[in-house]
Amino acid sequence: MKQNSENFRSNCPINFVLEIFGDKWTLLIVRDLMFKSKRSYGEFLQSNEKISTNILADRLQKLEAAGIAIKEIDKQNKSKFIYALTDKGKDFLPIMLEITAWSCKHDATTNTPDSFIEAFEKDKLALSIQILDNLK
Amino acid sequence: MKQNSENFRSNCPINFVLEIFGDKWTLLIVRDLMFKSKRSYGEFLQSNEKISTNILADRLQKLEAAGIAIKEIDKQNKSKFIYALTDKGKDFLPIMLEITAWSCKHDATTNTPDSFIEAFEKDKLALSIQILDNLK
DNA sequence: TTAAAGTACTTGTATAATGCAAGTGCTTTT
DNA sequence: AAAAGCACTTGCATTATACAAGTACTTTAA
């Protein structure tokens, strides 16, 4: 059997995602990058879920190492870093959309606007293109 | 702002999924139920990733509590319990398929048959129906 | 009817991950 | 040159996970 270069527990595709995203925080950073136009450490810190500083630093580093996000110096303010999704990270969009749809269906307290679900059910591709456009 | 009955960190749909599935093991059990025809504690234990007994017991209980899986006495062998996905659990299928597709694209060592990706890209709905049929 | 085997856990303990508060270091603005 | 902003790092307490061993109930076999 071929072996994964990093020593993952198996070569299962579900496991591959768990090795990167299998914790309570990593996906929230992706969410902030993808849907909330957040770019910097300080912005990620302000999210509702209240990630702590050491965990955030650790996860940002891991997202970079996994090729999901990149870190650059902000051109406007050179004391600032900004993060952005790579193509690999942007490819996570369909998963994020399906997750959102599942939660909308199964959690009455989920705060997603009805318009989102309507757009999603009407035309997933159009919604995806629109979201990806916003990231440019 | 309306509050979630269980005190989750926020009312975000991404967070809702993380509160249930945000660890390295829970989703593997769903995978085994959904794709590998596994039903019992002993079968889950044998998966490649080698979950330990206490974690497995804990996660099965949490999956039941979250309404993702149900536990019943096996009709063939009354000393045995079997687990099955609820409708809520089965609704996770689109997420699982997208995760699989993402890993296939971004991990060269992922062991998913090409036939799966072909079927997925050709007709997601047909593939979903086929998988759900197998669960009956 | 009792003993052995199967199944599903539970418990104890060591190690690792996370949460929280405080502190550091570099950059820009005043 | 001092203050403020930003992005972390460090230390320590708490919680989660890993691993090995043990328990309890049920069914099969003698």
C-alpha cells in the first residue's frame, strides 16, 4: 500500500481532511476568510467564538503549512500581515456551502439568512462564482 | 440575539457542525456507517485509524445524543448492538462526498477509486441515491 | 449447568492539546 | 523619543486523548 508522505493515520479522503481540519477552530478561520472578508490576525480574534491568541497563531501556521492560506505583508500598512485563501483553500467552498445548508436544515438557531439557502438551492454554481468573485 | 439551547459558542452554521464533528474521530465513525457498511462497536474499532475504546464509546454516545446515529439491539444476535445513521445523519452525505472529492484533488495518496470521482462528477444525485439505497 | 468466548464497554494513568492571562518585540504614528 | 498598534510568545491550569488493563453482560459449547 502506498504511504502518505506526512504520517497520517490512513489514506482515506475523509481522514485527510480531518488531519488538517479536525479540531474546533481551523474551519472558523477558513469561514472568516471565505465569507466574512477577514484578513488579519486581529480580525480573526474578534469573531464570536473567541479563539485564544496562541491557538490562532498555531492554526494560521498550520493552514499555511497545509497550503490552504498564505500570509503576506499588507501593501497599505507594512506593519500588518494579511492572510488569503490559496486555490486549494478556495476549493473548500463546496464543502462550506454543504455544511451551511446542513446546519440550516438541522439547527433552528442557525443565523444564516434565508436568502442564502434560496440562492444555494436555486443555483449552487452561481452562488459559488459570486462568493469567489468577492475574494479577488 | 436568539440563543442556542445547548450553549454553543455562536449561532454560525459552520460552528454548529464543529460543535458536533470538530475532532479527529467523530467523522470517521460516520464514514464507516455511510460507506463501509459497519454497524457495531467491534467493527468501528478495526478501522485503519485505530480509534481507542474509550474514545469510540464516547463518540458513539455523542453521535446518539446529537441525533446523528441510533443504537439498537441486533435482531440476529441479542448480545450485540448495532448502530445506524438517522435521517439527519444521512443528510451529511453531500458533505462527505464533497470532502472526498476535495481530498482526491489535493492529496495524491488518497485511496479513493477513480470510478468514484467519475460517478461523482457525472451525476452527484445518482451517486447519492445509490449510496443511500445501500443503507437500507 | 457450568465454562469459555464474544461483545461492549469502563477505569486508571501518562501524555498532549487547549484556555486564559500576561508579557515581548517590531512598526508606525505623534 | 514616546506612545500606540499589531502579531504574536510564554507560563501555567485545565481538559482531552492514548494506551493498557479490567469489568459486565450474553450467547455458545461441553
